[in-house]
Amino acid sequence: MDLAELKIPKSPESTEDPKSPESPEGLEDTVRRLDSVLSFYAAKHKIKKKYHGVIRWFLRSLCDNATDFVQEKYVIPDLVNFGFPLDETQEIFKKIKKEAKEIKKEVKRSEKLSIVHFPDVVVVSGQKKYFIGPEVFERLKTEYTGTDFEKDFHDMLTRYEVFGATYQVYLPRDLLQTLRDQFCVTVEGFSSPFFNVMPRYGSMFKENLTGSLGNFFMLEPEMFGGAFMEVNPPFLDVVIEKTWEKIKKFLNSGIPFAFLLVLPVWDHLEVIEEIRNNAESSLRFSGFFRYCSKFFTEVLFLSDYPVEIFFLRNTNRFQIDFDFLSKTRNAMH
């Protein structure tokens, strides 16, 4: 089967060109083509199924609107590590980059926008309609550093929806606020512009916002004069392994850093035991988590899924009191 044969069928009830400015399906189809590229090569080389979601997560993070993350030096090593043959990675890379450019182009396509304010919601209408909490909208407007807020805001909503990043699970907001206010944690490694608590945060995309740092894996120690970070990566084997490699680079940089690394309590992943052996202390619990969806909805839910928070640092400049933190969490019941 040739890659050129991978077609995305039109919806039977629609006759619109999937790439036309009037068609809201254009961007979704482009994303699906990117997935098709991945699926074709993964099937061809019998890549383990457990890596498919991880690879897709990384490839989508390459389609950034402000910084060109689609760089060979980042993509090729990951493809090889996932099991793709080195002699074919150049071809795969070219296909990925082509689709990533199409995604950027689709997101940037001009259109008429309308933003209507109601007491409990802000309605942003373009090719699609989004409903945003007024507090989130005003905060993002205040933090905006670009030249066309309405256009960039709609583009941002579109990206996060089509990439499936509107549903996220975090530590409870009260707990993160305690880390910020009591222990000077100032950076979230994995968050979004819609639900961040810390003044600076990593997210799937680099935005024109004062606190936006972009993809966590593209951050470098030299970007900070030192920092205390909360890092809660997606619970995927390879993402956890890659996160630990990045944290070690920060801790070995000679710049003062500390991390609170939130991970699942798993026995099958050797890297978690390595992290446990390197951590100064840890706190294990199950209970309340913050579930976020569709940009403006936050639901606090009780989970039986146990997690462990590891404290790692290379300096005494940053401190943590897990007893105090545990009492804060218990007070939420």
C-alpha cells in the first residue's frame, strides 16, 4: 500500500471541500491525515500498539503556531526510539512536516469572528462556536502579547479542540494554589492557558501570552534563573521516561531547580523506581483531582487512582512540607 493511497473520505451528508474556508471540518481532516501517516508506518513496521498514542501526542505537539517545533533534530531520535527504521525516518519526517504545515495553515485561515459577552459565559463564534468562562476570557485578554487578540484567541480554541486537548486532569486548584503561595512553586510543566494556576506554564502550544512557555520538552535550563516546578505529565510510559530525562538535565545544569513530579503508582515502569530512589521525599495519596473540559468547566472529583508526588531538587533554596500539603488535601474532603 502506498502512502498516497491514504484518503480521508468526505462525510456522506456533506459535499463541502474539506479544505475550504467555509468548512469547519478542514482542520480535523488535516489532523486525521497526520494520524494516517503515523498509522501507515506504524503498521508497516509493527510498532507496538502501546506507543501509538504516545507518538501521536508528540507529533501533534510539533504543530505549534508560534515556534517551529517540527525540527529534524527533535523528531528523528523519537521516531528511532519508537522503533521506526533509521533509513526511513527522513521520509516519515517529510510527511509529518508537510501535514504539520497544513494544520498551521488551516488554523490561521481568516474568517469573520464574533465575541458576545453574557453574565456567565463568553460566546466566541467563527467557523465554530465556543463557550468560555468570563474569568478565563478576561485573564487571557490581559495576558495577551500579540496584535489581534480575537483572531489569535479563536485560533487557540480551535487548536486545543481538534487536538483533543480540551479534557485534562490536574491536581486540585486549591492544592496548586498552596504550592504557589506557600512554597513558591511558579511553573507548571504540563498545563494549558485555560486552567493554569502558576504564573508560567508549559502547554501543547506556545501562545502569545505572558506566562506561556510552550512544549515542556523544548524548555532548557538557561531559560530560567532557577525555578520550582510542578510537573504532572500524561500517564504514558514513554512520556514519563522522557519527562525524567528532561528533569535530570535541569537538575544537572548547575542552575537552582526543584521539581514536584506527579506520577501514577505503577510497578511495571522501571523509571519510576529510579525516580523514587533519587527523590528526597514523596507523598502518596488518592482522592480529589480536578477534571477540566471544554475550556471553562472545572469539576472536582474523587478518584481511587493513587498517585505519588516526588520532591527532587539540586539546591536548598526550595523547600516543601508534605505534612502541611497532606493536611491541605485532607481539608478538601
